[in-house]
Amino acid sequence: MVVKNICCLGAGYVGGPTCSVIALKCPEIKVTVVDKSKERIAQWNSDKLPIYEPGLDEVVKACRGKNLFFSDDCNAAILEADLIFISVNTPTKTFGNGKGRAPDLKFVEGAARMIADIAQSNKIVVEKSTVPVNAAESIMKILKANQRPGVSYQILSNPEFLAEGTAINDLLNADRVLIGGEESPAGEAAIEELCQIYEHWIPRKKILTTNTWSSELSKLAANAMLAQRISSINSLSAVCEATGADITEVARAVGLDSRIGPKFLQADLFQLTGFGGSCFQKDILNLVYICECLNLPQQAAYWQSVIDMNEHQKHRFTAKVIESLFNTVSGKKIGILGFAFKKNTGDTRESAAIYVAKTLLDEGATISIYDPKVEDAQIYEDLKYVGVSSERIASHVSLFRDAYTATKECHAIVICTEWDEFITLDYEQIYDQMMKPAHIFDGRKILDHNNLLRIGFHVETIGSRL
Ligand code: NAD
Ligand code: UGA
């Protein structure tokens, strides 16, 4: 079989960009991205895509309506597909067995059942969502138990390693593509089909093939090890403050060791407020849960400590903000610059800004928020989700369209996201409009602290004494 039709279940941060790039690079293949959310599909078909990702608009414009389609007709897309990506969400369970740790696989299972119900011809089903080890086996069981006569399935694991904000570049220039499959002639043939799709733009030597379980575990391991680096450097930031060392200098010195490397230790990328994003915490919790289920308590505790250190860091940062403002923020106005979990995305999932805002509101502060890409409705939803009442939002939260009005008459500014535009703001003008003493908390270590001190700001950061 040569794949001519691809269907992707889930038009989210992964399904949308991944399939847009596949469509761009494989003009002879028809790619249909479907979602059960009609609203999301309508946005993909509009001029304002549902997610902000540098370079995505151009790719979608080049292919949409030619060989790239966004549709809510899941049945039709599944029927005609030779290969189906499952790119649905796998959030941490909020109830029942494994609550707060295990991933909720109801959407993956729902997708598998949908395929089994509809498919009338052979399909390669590719698990793109991040799942626990052995999930492919569960998908296969569901498909086999509901198989129509004459229909056969191959399940592949093909985890996605893109990071938000750089998704298009990550997809076009992937460090590696990982494909896991069954160790049988049929499994190998399916792996080969998927390899051929990626080979349109990824050199063969960067396409790694493994057994299914290695592929599934490698995804969790990669995220756990990336997050571990951040927790390690954040733990050292406390040691820096206590000793007079500077975390920027330490990270540089450590990162220049080629065995360690500078990435994910970069001073200008530090999230001193703790790492955020939809996946690091979720995927480490997933790994912790797997270790616990396998009766490996030491291993579970080891990975749990990465999350614990991150929680501690978030707490440490907000505690520092409150302490520096004379131990009370009640009645004070505080400007939060940045609400997304990192720059170049409008995604706020697990953003440290939510925690900072909630804590400050609980302490009685009034907050003004500005983020260049996050929608107002998203900010309100996030605050409500963590328990801030509608009344408190109405009376204590204001959203702004620029950093200057957001910081007017504030007692303090907290930088929560490293947007480039925050680096070049006119801080003299901002200072003049603020209450005095004017404080600035640089949660990302992106600003010129000497300049801010010269202007008159009280500058606070983490990881060094100022
Ligand atoms: P998302 O929430 O943005 O998108 C998932 C979409 O799937 C939603 O729009 C939802 O409506 C849809 N969906 C759910 N069930 C469906 C079904 N049966 N049929 C059709 N559509 C269905 O999630 P995401 O951020 O794209 O993540 C998807 C998966 O990829 C997760 O497992 C995640 O861990 C993994 N991942 C995410 C990233 C990232 O940067 N966001 C990177 C690598 C891997
Ligand atoms: C991360 C991984 O980098 C991707 O490889 C992976 O595919 C993805 O998770 C996933 O599985 O969802 P993402 O969360 O989009 O990607 O973004 P990152 O750049 O990894 O940033 C995550 C968090 O760590 C952000 O809050 C960021 O500010 C923080 N971070 C990153 C730091 O604090 N310091 C760093 O040096 C780098």
C-alpha cells in the first residue's frame, strides 16, 4: 500500500501543525484534519487560526483547500484514510483510580472506537498523542474486538517532540523522528509506510525505528529529562541566592561542558517562576504513575521530585514578590506582563502566570494583565478554573492591550513570560507612571537590571543577589 490519504483525529497544537507540515511536504497526499469540536474546525478554516504559532499561517495558506482539509466530518475522513494519526488530548486524570497522576485515556479510547466503528478497509493507526507505555496494545485490543471482516490494522507509535512557539521549525528540522511498531513483517511494512512520508523532508538517518514500547517510553523519558534540567537549575538558583553566586554565570559555566550542553540551561530562557506548559507536568506524572504501578517506588520518587522542585520554585517566586512588597499586597495594584506559558504561543496551559495571579489575588491584590497573544476569555477561564470567583475577577482583575496602560499606577510589575517586546519597553516611561517605590520582578531574567536600577526601580529576581 502507498499512503494516499491521511486523516488526523484531533486538530490541536499537535495535530494542526504536524499535518499542515506533512501536507506541505507531501503534495501528492491528501491530508484531512478532523476534530469533534466544530468551533475549532471553523477556526482552522478561517483567517484567524485557533492557535498562534510562528510560520503556521503561511504553511496553512499554502496547502489549505489543495491537499490539506479541516473538517468535522470524522466518518468521511476515517473511511477514505489509509493512515490515521490519533492526536487527541491526554490530560491528567482528575477523578478515580490514578487521579492527579495517570493520564486520562478516554479521548484516545474514544478515537480508537470511532475508527473501529467506521473503518471498512485496512488502516495504519498512528499513536501521536503522548501515552503510557503499552497504550498501543490497548488500542489494538479495542480495534481487534470490534474489527469488521476483511479489515486489518497496524498500530504504530510516533510520538511528537515539537515545542510550542517553535513548532513549525521543530517539525521541518526535527532532531529525530521516532517510529515504533510491531516486530513482524506486517509491522515492519507499516513502519516503512510512515518512514516514507517523513522521508519527503527528514533524512533517513534521523528516522529512528524501535519496538512500540521503547517508542512510547522514549517520549515520556525525553520530557522528564528536559524538565529535570530545569528543576536542577532552579534548585541551584536558591543556592546562588544564599551564597552570592549568580545562576546566569553558573548556568553558562556548566553549559559550556559539551557533555552537558547549554540548551535548557540558557540564562535568558530561565523560567524562574517554574516550568509550565501542557505536557511536562502531565508526562512526568504519567511516568511516576507507571513506576508506582510497576512497584518501583524509588524510581517514582525520583521523578516526582522534579515536579516537587517545580512547585517549590513557583511558590518561592511568588513568596518573594509578596515579601519584597513589605509582606502585604492587599489593596496594591500589580501588573502582570505575560500570561502564556512561554513566548510565541497563546497557550496558557499550566502557565506559571496563573499561579502568580491566583496567589496575588488571594492575598488581596488588584491585578492588571497584558499578554500579546492570549485571548481575554482564556485568562478569565484560567482564573476561574483555579478557583478565583467571578466577583473577584470583576472587581480585582483588569486586562489591557499594551504594557504601558497595564502597568500604570501599579506598585509592582511581574514579568511572567519572556516575550521579546518586554525587553525593549520604555522603562523610564513605565517607571514615571507607577506608584513609588516601584518594584519589578523579572521572572524570566530577560531585562537589563542595571538599567532598571539606574531608573530607580527596586529590582527583584531569583538566582542572584542584586
Ligand atoms: P489539544 O487539546 O490542543 O488538541 C486535542 C484535540 O483533540 C482537541 O481539539 C479535541 O477536541 C480533539 N479530540 C478529542 N477526541 C477526539 C476524537 N475522538 N475525534 C476527534 N477529535 C478529538 O491537545 P495537543 O496539545 O494537540 O496535544 C495532543 C497530544 O499530543 C497530547 O497527548 C499531548 O501530550 C501530545 N503532545 C503535545 C505537544 C504540545 O506542544 N502541545 C507536544 C508533543 C506532544
Ligand atoms: C516541551 C518539549 O520541549 C517538547 O519537546 C515536547 O514535545 C513538548 O513539551 C510536549 O510533549 O508537549 P513545550 O512545553 O511546548 O515543549 O515548551 P518548552 O520550550 O519545553 O518549555 C516548557 C516550559 O519550560 C516553559 O514554561 C519554559 O519557559 C520552561 N523552560 C524551558 C525553562 O524554564 N527553561 C529553559 O531553559 C527552557
